[in-house]
Amino acid sequence: MDSSFFREAKRVFGSWDVLMQIIAVNVAVFVFYHVIHLFFILFSIEDQFAVDAWLAAPADLSVLVRRPWTVVSSMFFHTEWLHILFNMLWLFWFGHIFRRYFDKNLLLNVYLLGGLAGVFLFVFSYNVFPVFSLERHLSILLGASAGVLAVVTGIACYVPNYRINLLFFGQVRLIYVAAASIVLDLVSISMNENAGGHIAHLGGAFFGWIFAVNIRQRRDITSWLTRLQTCIRSLFRKKTRLKVNYRRPPANDWDYNKQKKEHQEEIDYILDKISKGGYDCLTRQEKETLFRQKK
């Protein structure tokens, strides 16, 4: 394909909110899987290259250590229409509520760490509880549900009295929606209906609760992930030479006060811009101006 297509796709993707980026990645992986699947069907390839085995997280530890990337890829991987549809709708609805109270980094962090918590509880359960011993070597985990439940439970525990409108029920408190989801997961596990998936849901919900408890006490337990993302991004950014601008010193007190006022107005404008759109929305010149600000 033309490289301009990928540049435009990258530009559009970068302009989206992090919530839409997460949804876009899930949809892209879903489409990719089914395109590959269609290829195997058309050419009657029975093995199908086991695409799902390379993207879903296995319960068997001996397999998982050979495919460690699946702990992340599994939370963006779906094979069924209804599965991805309901997960993305929940993420869209509750993600918007989450974004009203927290910044974009926290949404991504809670989604990722909630997904990891779901994978951990899934693998732990299938390797500890005897009831799963016969299914362990065949069981895999896929889907965004654990990450989504982390977002749902996190915001529900942070603003439990926030009300949403539900069909047939009217206005319902957010905490009741999260509690109902957890109860349904517990019942489904006891009925042995996709037990592994519902166990992962509980892992995500548990992380969401832990996040909310800590954030209420002004402790961000996801801050390390934000720092890690910043370090990774810095590795792929082009380094620019620092440009030093020399200003002519003021001739008198009037010039000094004028320059000081103009500089303060410029700083206030930049800080206001950061509060609305984040640091990444600044131009290079504005970043340099902020960097030159004396402590």
C-alpha cells in the first residue's frame, strides 16, 4: 500500500481520544483475525495456523511462558460479533463517564492493568483449583471484558451515586450496575458457563475497586505505567536540537515590567491550554517557552 495511506491513518488515529483509540485497536484486531480466517477458509487450510492460539492467553503455564505477549494481546482480541459489540459499547458508555473525572492516561492504565489482573486470576485459578485440571491445557482467554469491567467498577466505586438511564429500569445508580455485573459473573461461574472468562471479569473488577479506593486517598497506583509509557514514547520520538533565544535586556523599569507582563500572559495561556488538552497539544515553540520558565 501507499505509504501516504499509513501516514494519514497514523495522523487520524493520533487525533482521536484514547477511548476511541482503544476501541479502534480492538476493532482492527477483530477485522485482521477474520480476514486471515477467511483466507484459510477459501484455500481449505484446515490448520488455520492457529491464529487465536497466538493472540489469546493460554491457561497452561508451560504454554504461556512461550507466548508472554498474549497477556496483552488477549485483551484486544475477539472472535465473535456479539462479544466485541457488547464489550465496546460498555467501554464507550462507561469510558465517557470515566473521562469526566480522570485524564486519558488513567483510562488507558486502568484498562490495561484491569486486563492483566483478569489474565492473572484466570491463569491462577486454572492452575490452582482442581476442578479446572482437566480443562487447563485446552483453555484460553480472550476479550476486553476484564479491562472494561475494571473501568466500570473503578468509576462506579469512585462516584457510586452517579445515575444512568437503563431501558426498562429508568435511572439507576452506577454502583448497582457494577454490583449486578459482579453477581452475574459469580452465578455464571457456579453454573460453569464460560467459567474462565467470568473469573477474568472478577479480576478486572477487583483491580477497578482497588484503583478507586486508592485514588480516593489521592494515591495513583497506575502512575508507574504512565512513566513507562512516557519512556517508551521518548525512544521513538525524534530528538530535536534545543533552540536558545536571546532577548534584549530591558532598557528601563517600564520595559522590564512590560516584558514581564507579556511573558506571564504567555505562560498563563500555555498552562490553560495544557489543562484543556494536555501537554501533547502544545506546539514546539510553546514547549520551549514553558521549558525556559524559571523555577
